[in-house]
Amino acid sequence: AVVSTQSTGVGYTSGMTFIVGHILLYLHEEEDTFWALVALMHDERYQMNGFFLPGRPKCFPCFDHHMDLREKLIPSVHKHLKELDYEPTLYAFEWFTLCYIGKLPSSLLLRVWDLFLLEGREITTAMSIALLKTFRKTILKSNFEQLHDFMSQLSICSRSSTSSSNNHNIPRTLQYDEEKIIKNLSEVLSDMRCRGMSLPSDFAS
């Protein structure tokens, strides 16, 4: 609620506590954490306030941008997800709103957040494509149910969950190759910039 005094229209919403907790873990002091959160909400590099305003106005432009990049950079994955009618709202909502807090192993999350703080919001989108690119083979072998099981496992991997699925297409314990993911992230980011697609066209509005 205190953040709303610095962020017009922003009140407490679910998920904000995860961001605060993540920052507090490293800054330790509550006042430093407060001002860091204010910066994340308002700095043009991050613009996180748009994910916590009523109606979450930044979410759907990010989903649309994600799908445009998905189609251009990983067309086989894009085609398969479209055929399954598996929309980004089913798997990427917390990727964008929380910048992967609680959704990646801690060591990988720290590397992603280092890049996010340095480079800004484009890292969030680039990471969403890098994850799909990294796990492309599993995604392409999956039907809707298998895919949902796999994406759910992606979302809870930081708690070392094992899948309840008996299908052998889905690894029972998801293993992250961090170097491969970071390499894919770097490649995706470079390609986004070369195409002039670093951010949604209306993100700065």
C-alpha cells in the first residue's frame, strides 16, 4: 500500500510480495527495498507499474509481442502451440509480471535478474523465447495435456518438483542447463535487437 503513494493507481496486488521479498533478500534494509521497488515501477527500463495497475495494461502487449517473436524466431514451436490453442496467458503470465521470481532455479534467476536490472524489460521477453527454444524438442512432442504438465513443471521447478505425468515425453525431474539457456537468451536478445523488436511498440506509452 505504501508504494501507491509513489505510484499513482498502483495498490497491493498478488505477486508484489514476491518481488519485495526477492529484493529484500539482497538489500536487507526495508527502506532500500522500498525505493528499489519504486524504481522498478517507474524507471522506463522496467515499467513494472503497468503490470500492477487495474486491468494490468502492460500484460497483453507483452503477450502479443511474445507471440510475434515466437513466430519469427521459433516458428515450429509457434505453429505447434497455435495448433494446440495454447496461449501465453496459460504459461507466461507470471514470467512477465514477476520477471521469473519463483519460476526459475535460484542461481539462474540471479543471472536473469542481473541482466534485467542492467538491460531492462527486453530481458523478460527474450527469456520467454529462450526457454521455449531450450525445451523445443519436448514441446513439439507434447499434446495439450502433456504440454500443460510440462509448463506447470517449468513454473514450479524452483521447488524441485517432479511431474505427476506418466508420459515419457515429460522428464520426471526437470533439469536446467543454465549455460545453454543463457546462450539462447543472448542469441534471442541479439536477434530481437537486429529486428528492431526489443519491446512492444506501445510499451513506452
